[in-house]
Amino acid sequence: MKRNTWQREAVREALDGTGGFISAQALHSALHASGSPIGLATVYRALGDLASTGEADSLQSPDGEALYRACSTTGHHHHLICRNCGLTVEIAADEVEAWAKRVAGEHGFTGAAHVVDVFGLCADCTAAQRGADERRADATANGSSSSHPA
Amino acid sequence: MKRNTWQREAVREALDGTGGFISAQALHSALHASGSPIGLATVYRALGDLASTGEADSLQSPDGEALYRACSTTGHHHHLICRNCGLTVEIAADEVEAWAKRVAGEHGFTGAAHVVDVFGLCADCTAAQRGADERRADATANGSSSSHPA
DNA sequence: ACTGATGTTGACAATCATTATCAATAGACC
DNA sequence: GGTCTATTGATAATGATTGTCAACATCAGT
């Protein structure tokens, strides 16, 4: 049988209280910081459960960490994520759904699923960044790798 | 200075000889199997280099592994990947590019980048699967998790 | 409220991918 | 060939995640 424990609730609430995506480790730290003695393994389990129930979305950060987020829509949707502050906006993408299905079909693929996420700098971070850029004029290119996203 | 070593060539060729995406570990095993004494660390380094040069694309598998692939187009493109056999088709997605840029703009985001990949079953695997489904009538739902892709 | 069966927890060990270390090696240019 | 130094590779180190298992807490029935 499925039991309700304060630990699971704690994880759910902590996740709700977070604007964007957060890693299991970070969420555990946050909970600890706010006085909860919850164990790391439990956080992982709770997040896994939430993700499989559809109550939370998960994605892989470019450095291989799993990130979770409590989403308002239980249905299908995508994300627009600020790569600086983590602010996340849920977006519908009917066009893209259709496109994915069509492209898959054109190549004989069935059971099409897709991963679609947009990363960028939110308005606030863009402003902050611009300020920073003006202050320092070092033209050093950023060394970030992560080829695929573009 | 940048030196040319047979190791880097070996990795490049092994990657070229692979249809779809492959993990660093798997590529290393493959190289070993074909008699190359190349070291694991070197495979990681070579793949990292290829990825940062744009000669290879990389993405995160749902279980947190980094997968690499030698792509014909050095420019920007996306992938249609068979989740069963790994067959990969490169696809252009101008519509999606435009969509991503527009959505980002609508929410005040700048520097929009995106991750767009379509997973499915290729024609061959679909056929094979259908055959298998007919043979066994166990209606057990698949237990796969991985919430987000849809 | 009491109790028993069992789902759940949490500390820790184990695993797995990836990165760092560093002495030995081998390209590139003379 | 000789020198300089980027590169290699065996191994240790790191970091995220999962497995283990005894102790515990929850829920249903009383």
C-alpha cells in the first residue's frame, strides 16, 4: 500500500517552493538548511516517485545531473529556462508537437516522443549581464562546450 | 601546439563508423575489442575535443550518460533517433528554430539556445516490434519512467 | 487508543561515469 | 638526431545515484 509520510510532503513542498529546476542534491541541502533531518536517499526516492507520477518534470542538466521541477500543468508541455538564474516558464508548443510527429512519420518512425527545451537569459539576467559587460571589457570568449544545444 | 596522434584519429574513425550515438565507455570498449590499446581517459579527452570543435555532437542520455556522434553537417541541426537500435537521422528544423526564437522573445529571453531531439522507433524496429507484440500477448505496461520526453 | 503487518526511512556501502594527477612517451620543429 | 612540450595512460579521486538492511512509522482493523 502507498503511505503518506511527512518526508514525501516535505519534498513535494520544497519542490513547489522552487521557481525552476533543482537537483536532488540541492533540494536535499535546502531541506537540511531549513532544519529537516530528511535523508538524501529519501529525497532521491521521493523525486523519482514524483517524476514517475507526472507530478514533477525531470531533465538532464548538461553536466549530467538530473534536475526536477514541480509543474503546474500535469499535461504535456515544454520549458523556457534561464541559464543564469534558473527561472522557468512553461510553454505550450503545438507547432512543435505537430512538427515532431510529421518529421518522424516522414522517416518511417513511430511512437514519436521528443525532448524540446529552450535555454536563454531571462529579461532580468539579460539586463544584469549587459551591465556587467559594460563594466569589464575583457573580450575573452566563454569556454563553454556543450556542442549540441544551439 | 596541437599535435596529431593516432589515438585521436582512432577515436574519430571509430565514431565515424558508428551509425548513431554512442557513449564514451562503449566507444572505448569497441576500440579495445578491435585491438586498440587506447586508454579510457584519452577517449574521453578526444571526444570532448571533437565535441568542442563541432566535429561531433553530444547529448545526455536519459540515464545521465553523455552520448557522442559524428555528424555530417557541421552546421546546426537536430536528430531523429531510434530508441531501440540507435539509428540516427539528421534533420533540419527551421520551423523550430524560428519558434524557439519567437517564444524566447515573447518572454523577454535573449541568447536563445535549444535542445530539440525526437525519439521514436525506426521503420525496421517498428516492424520487429509489431511481430513481437503479436507473439506475446502479455499486456504488462512498460515501466519506463523518464517523465519529460513526450 | 492498541496492535500487527508491511511500506518507508536513513546511514552507509557500492556502483558508475567522468575528471584530475603525473610520470613517461612521442609528435613537431630545429 | 635533439629538444621542447603536448599528449598519453594507469590509477586515484570525485560526485551523482542506487542498493542494502535494520529500525521505524503508518494504516487498517480491532
